Amino acid sequence: MIYKFLFISDEEAEFMREISIDSEATFLDLHHAILDAVKYDKDAMTSFFICNDDWEKEQEITLVEMDTTSDVDNYVMGETTLDELITEEHQKVLYVFDYISDRAFFMELKEIIPGQDLKEAVCTAALGTAPEQYKLEDIESLSNTVKKDAEIFDENFYGDEGFDLDELDNESFSDMNFDDEFGSLS
């Protein structure tokens, strides 16, 4: 089967892309097709979210494994096929491409074409210019935050600047009987 996705942005009114992809392709394949269609760098952390009809996030599909201890199913793009989680026309998906600003493309499965296959995803329609991948003001704000945080970690961060390691009395440790305190280690 072929899935035909339409995606738009709430930032650019004239922007739209349509991608056709095989239903057995992975979310990672769709991720690469989206980045190619909008000419974004491929080094950013991204996620897909399966949404309900009101665009509320339900199931996340991450680029890399994020939580291995959760009782909830974790889905990774490279290991999850589209047809595992997307099964109906008009199903809604968010593709978060900028985690810093929580910016995303709004996607909808416009059509399912049965009886056909595609070897590679294809951008079948493009309208308008994609929004910038990163907002400059967010990058500047993050940079300023990092600089402020770095000021906290100066040479006095770990304690008194006059601390002298030689002042540590090693003899006081040898006088302690750890077996009484913690039990024998042997």
C-alpha cells in the first residue's frame, strides 16, 4: 500500500508538502523524506506523535531510544513501520522538528492506495517555502542561558577556593574500624 501524507506548518500560510511513501516503510524513512522535502539539516532531535482528532499527542515515536525502563511501549523510528501505528485515512500526526521551540509540522494521512508499492518516498507536491528549521532568537536565548549557567561553574564550584588536599589527614582514616561500622568485606 502507498500512504499519501499532506503536511503543513502553522508558521507559513502558503507552505504545504505532500509525500507518498510505502506503508511498510519505517518512520525513519518518512523522517528522511520530510527533511529532504524541506531541505533541513539531519542532525536535529525529532519525534513523531500520533494524535487524536483534536491534535492531542498520544503515542511518541522517537529518533533514538529514550526510555528503556518504562512500562509504556517505546517506539523508535528505525524500528517502527508506518502501518504499525497509522492505519486509517485522515489519521493525524505531528512531526516535531524543533524541540527547543516545540515547533512541528501538522500531518494527515490523506489517502491510502492499496495494491501498489513504492521503493522510496517521493515528494509529490510542494507549495511555498518551509519555515526556518531553527528560530534565530531561540538559538541566541539558549546561548545566553548556557553562558549564564557556565558562570556558576567557576573554580569555586566544588567548595572553598583555599582547600588544600594535603590538609586531609590520612591517619584518621587508618584509625577507623570499618568492619565495626559496615561489617567485614571478606
